[in-house]
Amino acid sequence: MLLPKKGNIPTPLDVQRKRLPIYQAKPQLLNQLRQLPSAILIGETGSGKTTQIPQYLYEAGIGRQGVIAITQPRRVAAISLAGRVAEETRTSLGKLVGYTVRFEDVTSSETKLKFMTDGMLLREAIGDPLMLRYTVVVLDEAHERTMHTDVLFGVVKTAQRRRRELNKVPLKVIVMSATMDVDLFSDYFNKSPVLYLEGRQHPIQIYYTKQPQSDYLQAALITIFQIHQEAPPSHDILVFMTGQEEIEALARTCRDISKHLPDGCGPMLVIALYASLPPAQQLRVFQPAPKGCRKVILSTNIAETSVTISGIKYVIDTGMVKSKRFNPDSGLEILAVQRVSKAQAWQRAGRAGREDSGLCYRLYTEDEFDKLIPMTVPEIQRCNLSGVILHLMALGIPDVLNFDFMSKPLPGAIHAAVVQLELLGALEKKEQQVTLTALGKKMASFPLEPRYAKAILLSPDFSCSEEVLGIVSLLSVDTVLYNPPTRRDEVLAARRKFTSSEGDHMTLLNIYRAFKKVSGNKEWCRENFVNSRNMGLVKAVQAQLREICLKLNMKLESCGSDTVSVRRCLAHGMFVNAAELQPDGSYVALDSHQSVAVHPSSVLFQAKPAYVVFNELLHTSRCYMRDLCLVDAEWLVDAAPEYFSRKLRHAKS
DNA sequence: GAGCACTGC
């Protein structure tokens, strides 16, 4: 993302800019981009396209009547790119060049080049479906095919067509991608021309195993130490693995073995890298190893795109990844270890060639590589679509069921989303036409899953908005609980103070209330194993949600210690995720009739309440309900009488 | 009696 610094004397910015491969192509590029309504721009890493294209357009006066938006899948990328381009244009950030991400808007009326997350542009579009403030939209990193980017493809294409029909200022669309999916992008955007940019990637030598490996961890271990014995110590190794547990285990093994190596073999610094690691520990991957010591980084796919580490000479690719899959029939998400795609394998290999030539050891045969699927399945085909469908409806897309997706979701997934939104009262279906209800419109204004939005909108009826806003905010961050496995007993003792027999939601609310009482004191967080950074995020989310409520003229009250009201409200919002205790002591999810179990991390693990609502189902070793709230059957029936008259064992009608 | 890849509004 950022340009490498060479030597101690900084090269002037304009010289740096002219050295980029893209500079040579500037005249032809501008000539084409000026004329084309849409273009696909293919460029390798290091071509400079993301920082230069927006400046070229601006300098050439293309799209000067409005703002040029450049979208990124990740916040950090949007922020740092804006910083870089502001520097290059010698302007201060927030003037000519700015950025907008959630909770942060560094733009002004002067801003012409606006870097933003794709999710942010999508949210803005609710108030402005034609995207009239923009003259150019640049969709960067399109090959990643995030859910937001995929929805944006359709939204931008629709806006472009509508603006032409209405004789408005035209909207230029530029899709930027790495070398893949080229034809798919071009076909989708009305056979737009594809422009290729030269990159600055260094050559990478690929090695395959001769035989398929039954144990990729063992194979990784052997490969690490082979490289360690042969290569110069300044050559660092990056190993792609699937998850925290196996990374920590292999890290221990490597550290043990490296203590007992023969003379002549230098020391080794083994570093684990995964997202749930505290930020301070994540930063360790950037520190150079002491002289004569080799750095070995064991990482999840976080190092594929989100974290870029310099100095990597060797990549070891296990060929495996942990990812979510979605079964539309059961509505179930499955988290499972599976093979990577070819595109992903190339992305991993590319991490070895960022500053110099590199080597990549694939722990599978060439034959196995050939059998990998070419592209990772786009996220839109792997997840629950109720939020997406609601969002599209709020954008006023006329025929949502036949929305022009670049890659169609499974028909079952769209159907499941519509059914769920109907149950929540967000949609009405009349003769094959679905329309948004007034409630649905309000629901769409929250950056939340529809069922959480519903719970918030119902909360004034139960006079517990403050509590529900808190709970929903707590649920929408990763986790506020910190569970170091080595201090289990201490964690349990600390948490007992807050534990509620009414479930995890109320327990979380107790923790949040205590946190606010001590004004977010860091020491208190440490003592109580609370992640203070994520708690800070909870506060920001709550503030955002409260603002939306106020705009909707909602009356926000607190119910104090009346926890029954809170649980009733949650039952009304989350009734689709209800489960019922069976005579044999097991649970059945009422929606899918799937047999489910209470996750052992729940405070209700040993309790056996007759009815619960839960946040999500996750299929790992079993199908687990996570984050449970104890409810009464009557509340569920009250929330959706017709639905539950079919579902409940002991339904009272 | 488990364990959760990664993003984002």
C-alpha cells in the first residue's frame, strides 16, 4: 500500500510518482478513461493505480463537477491511502483529499478525492441512490469480492443507468482489480474495455511437494527447519495456516526444536499472527529479528491482505484455510477448514516477492494445485442475505428478487432472506411482488442485522431502549470478554460477579453497566478480563445507534432493574432464533427444527431453560447456539402468533 | 464440556 522508502534521503514525492510503472501509461490511460463510461483496470500490486488514478483524473479535470470516490474493503486502507495522496498533492488531509469510514469523517466541502470503505458508500446510497454527489466511483480491490463490493457493483450500475435516463451528470465507474475475474467484470459492466497496467512484482519461484501430504502441519514443520538450516538468517519465513489453536501449537513446537539445533544453525524467532491477538502483540511481526536470527511468522489469512510484512523471502502455504460456509436450507453457518482457491494460493505466494525475488513452498502437489477451484466463492454466495435484501429494498431497487448481481446468490438464500424479513414485518409480499413496510424502512436505517434493528425499534414499547441499545452494541463488536486460557480460574472468578441466570445478554449488560460506572477505567478492565478497546467500540456503536433512534423520533427510556422488559423485547426482535427444550434434555431450533446445543461458553450452559432465543448458530463439532437469553413461551407467541402456533410444542394460542 | 478465518456499516 505504502511505497517503500529507499535509503535515508527521502526521494521527492514527484520523483517517486514518476517512477511508478503507471506513469508511462498516463496519457493513453487518461485518453481512454475520459471517453469511457465504465472501465476495468487490471494492475498488479505495486503498479501505483490506487494512489495515482484518482490524482490523474483530478489533474485532467475529469469529474471536476463532483467528487471522485475511491472505495476500499478495509478501513485502514482507506485511511492510509488518503494520507498518502494528501501528501503527494501537498494538501492537508480533509481538504482536497479526505476519507470517510465508520465513526470517522475527515472530509470537507473542498474534498474532491474521497477514500472510503465500500460499506460506507453503500450506506450513503440509502439517502442518495443515484449517488449524485459523485461523478466518478472507483471500486478498488474488486477481486476480493466482499459482500459490500458485490452489492455496490449492482448499485453503481443501476445509478449509472438511471442517471443517463434522467439526463443527469453521468457517473463514471472504474473497477480496479488484480489479474482475475477479468471477463466477469467486463461482461457485467456492458462489455467495458479492460486496461492492463504493468506491475512491479518480483519473480517468485514456486515449489510443490512430490507426494500429497496427509499431515500439513508436520509438513510445515519439516519445511520450516529445512529452510532454516539452508538459507541465510536474514531471510524471513511466512507460513499460512488455518487458526489460532494450530498456530500456537506449532509455534511451541518450533520454539522447542530451535533450542536444540546443531551448532552452525542460527537462532529462530517464532511469532504467531491472527486477528484476535491483542494489538500490541500483532505489532511484533513488524519488528526486525536481532542480527543473525531468523523470523518465522505463523499466520492465518490475515497476512494475505490485511497485514503486510516486509522482508519475507519464503512463503510456506499449507493450502488450507478456515472459512464460513452457509447452508440456505438450514440457515446454518458452518466454520470449516477447507482447501484454498488458486487465486488465494497466488495471493499467498505473492507475499514473498514484495521487495525482492522470493520462494514459495506449496505443501501439496502440482496435481492437487490444478484441482483447486480457480476463485474463492464470493462472500455473497456464502452468507445470510437478509441484511442485503433489506438494504436493496431501502435503495428503492424495483425488483429485488431479480437484482442484477454479478454472481447470483443461491436462489434458496434469497428466498430464506425474504421469508425472514417477512416474519420480522419488514416486507410484505403481494402476488410475487415484495414491498418494504414502514417498519422495514426504519430497520434499514440501522447498520445492523435486521433482527437487532427490530429489537431496537420495539424497545420503546417496553420502555427499555437504553438497555437494548447497549445489548445490541455489545453484540455487534467482536467480543468484550478476554479469555486467556492460562488464567481460567481467575477469569471465572472475576466473571461470576456479573453472571445473570437470565442469560448471556443480561450478563453482558451487567458488565457494560459496571464498565460505565468506573468510566472505562483500564485497571478495572484488566482485573475483570474485559477488552477495553472493544468496550470503547461498544460505546461508539451505541452513540451511533442512539443518534439514529433520535432521528426517528424514538423515545429512549431506561427500565432500570426491570430485566423482564428487556428479555421480552429481545424475544420480540429475535423470535426467529428461538429454541425449545425437549423431554430428553436436548434443544431444537424452532425455525429449522435442527437439533442444537448450548455452547459451553454460555452462562446458561448448565441451566436447562424451557425456551431461549440465541444470536447465532455455529456448526463446529456440534451445532451450537451462542449468546442465549432466557424467554417465556408466551412472549414468543405474542411476538408472532401465527408462526409459533405451527412451531411450538406447548403453544398456548 | 468448546474453541472462532477475515472484513464492514
